[in-house]
Amino acid sequence: MTDTTTKPAASQVLDRVLVLEMVRVTEAAAIGASKLIGRGDEKAADAAAVEAMRAAFNELWMDGTVVIGEGERDEAPMLYIGEKVGAAPGTGPKIDIALDPLEGTTITAKAGPNALAVLAVAEEGGLLNAPDVYMDKLAVGPGYPDGIISLDKSPTENVKAVAAAKGVEPHEIIVCVLDRPRHADLIAELRGIGCGVVLIGDGDVAGVIAVTNEETTIDLYMGSGGAPEGVLAAAALRCVGGQFNGRLLFRNDDERARAAKWGITDLNKIYTRDELAKGDCIFAATGVTDGSLLKGVKVHKNGVMTTESVVMRASSGTVRWVKGEHRKPR
């Protein structure tokens, strides 16, 4: 166990906080949520993940601020936007945090695939403080010319651009889309040009990251989902490559006022990956249930719990896959 009471040198603190210590945080949240898998109680699963993640954060030598979290203070009892976490307020490195202790609450309640505990951290000011509204998202994996995708283009135009760069026909492109009624026209357009469409029930952070993994065969991610999850996904792409566009979507004046509260004045702006997550950012995730990115938490006959996690760092371009064994205290 790392000693969090001794103050290391500044550079060591940065490395420790921004990389492997973050896996401990997502592991804690995933294990907490795993006890509610298949129990049909979304709120209880989310609450367990939140409580475990917050406790893990507060063991770390850092001065952290939640910039994307469980909501505003009057709506969330902990890990709310603006909350300070960490064992060294005022003295530790200043870290901005975007988090989703349980990305896929419904998935977990129903024991479905791809539920994750996820977070991204960056130097102070490195993450967009996105309001809890919808975001139109578009992502493609690494290896393509800059600007090949744009939310100013139609889905068909984006598919054709990627297909041409890849050296294939549009009907050979596969697109990942959240299975929602609001995406009916998008899905019809994609299928109309012959695209394969992979529909996912939830968990669009994993859906975006899938474009970076050739084994998934997914070329593009399209559609709308939560803006906080968009920032988390952009942080992951910043670490491993790929392009991302995000544009906030507002349904009413209350949501527009919420954006203004967090300093967002251009309501039609298309954010690139590096505008959502900049500087030396880190993305970490631990599987709660089995999925395309990570295996979920498993409890074995001897009482040992196993976890599978991934942690990525932008400055070094490293991706670490971490398998953990967690034994009950004697």
C-alpha cells in the first residue's frame, strides 16, 4: 500500500497521482458497484460506486477539484461539481477531475455488458467544465488526416471521407451508435448507404473508445449522449489517438442557463478533442460488467475479487492494462 502521509518530490507526485494511483480509484468504484449487478436497483449501484470512488480519492496526496461529476451540489451529496477531494488540500498538486463512478447504471442493474467506472484527470484548467446536457458526438480512430471528420458535415459525407482515406467503399465502414429512438434518422441514413451499424444499449464512453481498437472493427462513432461522457471519451482519445468532435445540445432555457453558469457562451461551438481535454491528461477505467473494452469484476470461490482496468497517459502515449486481485482483509 502506498504511504500517502509522506510528501514526495513534486515530479513524483505528478506521476503517482496521474497514473497508477488512478487505477486504484476506478477499481474501488467498480468493486463497490459490482455488489449490485443484476439487482435491478440503479440508484443503489450508482451510490455504491460514488461512495467508494470518493473514499479512494481522499487517500491520495493531491488537491483535486471535480469539474465533471454527479451533478451540482444541491443535487448530489458527494462528487458534485466543484467538490474538493484528496488528502492534501492547498498543498498537493492541483488536479482537475472528470468522473463517472458508474457509466452504465441501467446496464449494471440488468447485468448487461460494458458497464465501467471511469475518470479522467488533467492539470488545472485542462478539462472542459461541460454542463450536464446532451452532446452531439463524432469520433474516428487514429491514422487519418486531421479534420477528416466534422459535425458540420452530414453522416454520409463523414462516412465517405473516412472510407476514401481508408481505401474502401462506404458500405465497408462500420459505425457505432447508441440505440435510442432519437437516432432513428441517423441509423436509417447510415444503413441507406450500406454501412454496418453497431447498436449499443448504453455506455457511450466505451463506444467512442472502440474506434481506437482495430479488433472491434468499428470505424466511427456517431450520435448524441451525455456531454460529461464526451469529455471523458475525448480524454481517452487524446491519450491513444483519434479525432473527436462534440457540440452541446440544449433542449430548453434552463439548460442554456446551466451552460452560462459554467462560462460557456458560444452555444453552437464544435469542440475538438484537444479543446475538451488538453495538456497532460490521464484516462482510467475499470470494468464493472464484461464488455468489449474490459472484463468485469469477478468473485472467486476463495473470496478473491479480480478486476481488469486500463490507464492511459497523453504525454507519454502509454496504455497500461492492469489485472488486479483483491483479497479480503484477514
